[in-house]
Amino acid sequence: MSVSSVEDVSLTRIFLSAFASRALKQASAAIFAILGQDRTPRPQPRSWAESIKRDFGYDPLRDNMGERMKWARRLAPKAKASR
């Protein structure tokens, strides 16, 4: 190995270890503590219906009359008829 490739490998290891998720989490916690700030909590993930509404422009939980559908019950799967 040449000297430059050894340096590249060591720089890559330093970079990857410095920006690994655990190191970033620890570093960001230290930075927030130094600045005296609190971290904002992660937002809750969107519901399935909200994602469909945002991406495709319609609410999948509205019926053909425009009313909001309500949960009634779950239907059990039907078994195939045997011959």
C-alpha cells in the first residue's frame, strides 16, 4: 500500500467513526447541553389516511357522499369451497 492510500483509509475511518449514528447522538447531546437548549421531540409518523390524502389529494376515509366513514367491524376471511 502506498502512503496516500493508507492516509485515505485512516481518513475514511475517522470520518465514518465521527459521523456514526451513536457518535452523532452523543455529540449533538453535548452541543445542546453546552448551548443550554432542549432538543425538540421527533414528530409522530403520519397515519395511512393522512399520507394518502397528502400524496394523492383525496381522503380514502370519505365515502361517495363525502361523509366520513366509520369502523363497523372486521369481516372474517371466507374459506375456499372444496371440490
